[in-house]
Amino acid sequence: MTKVALGLSGGVDSAVAASMLREAGYAPIGVFLKMHRVGNEETAARKAAEELGIPFYLKDMTVLFEEQVIRPFAAYYKRGETPNPCILCNPAVKFRGLLEAADALGCEKIATGHYAAVEQRGSLHLIKRIPGQAKDQSYMLYGLDEACRSRLLLPLGIDKGKEAVRALAAKKGLSAAQKKDSLDICFLEEDCSHGAFIEEYTGSPPAPGEIVSVSGARLGTHEGICHYTVGQRRGLGVSADQRLYVTALDPEKNTVTLGPKEMAQQTEVHLRDVLLHCPLPEKGLTVKVRSRDKDTPARLLLSGKGTGILTFEQPKMAPAPGQSAVFYCEDFVIGGGVIVAANKIL
């Protein structure tokens, strides 16, 4: 029986994934990766393992999580970027920890409760998204390399939605069936904004500055650019006769620029840290810049040393520096990169 190191978070997704693995003939071992001090997830994970009747293994990743996720997260926001902590975490912390646990436990495979699939295409193993998901979790997995993908099982990647998974958990008598979904940023306390967290974490309140229009007119003041993201339209603290969006953050001038929606739409982005899991397709490349984003057809011009330029066929809403642009072809994740800057081609 093949042993599998399953990332057991204490939530409903990983609990059902464990049950499905066992029913498929695998021998899952619940691996709880301790990464931060928010909530009581370890207790929930232990309870899930007990209910499922599977072994439980704890691996402390707090030091690495601090180094690879929390510290960069705060630094990026302070310089006006919008990082995705899950994308920072997955290759550097979460899946690294799972692979290390798998090797220590003699497991051939690893698994998680992500709503995505892994499919072999020739000699490669590619992440495949599940169509129709409001939040596309395949987006978060583009940073995984072939060595990881080739050992990865994703039991929920068979068109199971959240409600179906909760119903299955309830049918099996798992207490995780009633557990609320995890927060988008797992290390934030409930009702704590990213800006408030950064202030507390760094111990240095950000400097206030000006909120300006795209023409440079002063509209108001802000309490630190780390409280804003490009594309934001709520909580701007200014009144106007039209709906305004954050169009730019300038850490050097310490300004937040607002403008109408069309000024937040861009047609080109420059990328760094570009990864490709297979050759680029001659046609059919689409891109997302957020997990809830819609696909946009695009062209990618690689410019060497992990850099590239993406040109969208239609204007893209608020691609922000620090976000990841993830490349798809026929529902397969084929790579991605981090946005450095956005331009509008006139």
C-alpha cells in the first residue's frame, strides 16, 4: 500500500482528501505543518486524524515561514507591491515541508486538499484547474517544480465543489464539516487588515502621505501606502463625483494615485522570476493575475534571465506589481511570473 504524506490543516478539504485517499487504496499520514501562531489549527488537525484513524505527524516550519513568507510580505507591501502569501509559501515552505516529511516517513507520494488536479502529459506532470471554481486554486500552485508535481496527488481534483465536499464530510461524521473556511491570509487574526498587521509586525508606523489624482491634484491624505493595493476602490477616504480606483502606489514620493476604472486597466505587464513548465504554445495562451480573475488571452515575449513582457488582447483590470501572472493553456498551468510594472499601450 502506497504511503502518502498528506498536508492535514484541520479544515474540511484536507480531511475529505485523506478519506478519499484511503478509499482509493493509499495509506495517508496526516502531516500538520506548523507555520504560525494564529488559531488552534493543530488541535483541529489532530482531531481530524483521530476521526479518520490515520497517523499524525507534526513538522515545525515557523522559522522558515517567517523568513520566506511573513518578512517578504511586509517588505513588499511597504514598497507598494501586492504579494500573494500563498504563492510565496507553497514552493518555499508548504510543499518543501511536505516533501521533507514524506522522505522522513518513507512516503512515495504527497497530497493536499487543493481544488485542482495533476495530470501527466508525456514526461511532464502539470497542474490542471477545475473549471467553474470561483477561486481557482491552481493559480496558487504555479511555483511547484516537476520534482514536486510528479509526487503530488490532489484527490479533490475530480470536479468536487466545496458544498459537495462538506456534504461528504458530514456523511462520514467528520467534525471538519462544520469548520469555517480559512482566511485568505492565514497568519492574520480575524478582522485584522494587512496594513494593521504590517504596522504591528514592523513596529514602525508607515509615514502618511498624499492621495492624488492621475493629473496630480491633491485629493486627501493617507496613513501609509501599505494600507492600499492597486485596483482598490473601497475605503479610500476621499469623496468624488465618480467611482475612483487606486491606479498607482509610489513608495519614493509616498503617494497613492486614484483615477477612474479605465485608468486602472492595463494592456501590458513586465515580469520577473518567470517559470515555464513546458514550451509556450503557438496559440491559446491565457493569463490570470488573481485567483478570482477571468482568463485573458495574451502573448508572452521572453526577454532572458527570467524576465518577460505580457501583452493582453483586452485591457486587464488592475494588474499590480508584486502579483503573479499565471499562464494557462487548455486548463493546464504552464508557468507564471511576478509583475514588476504595468503599462497601457495606446
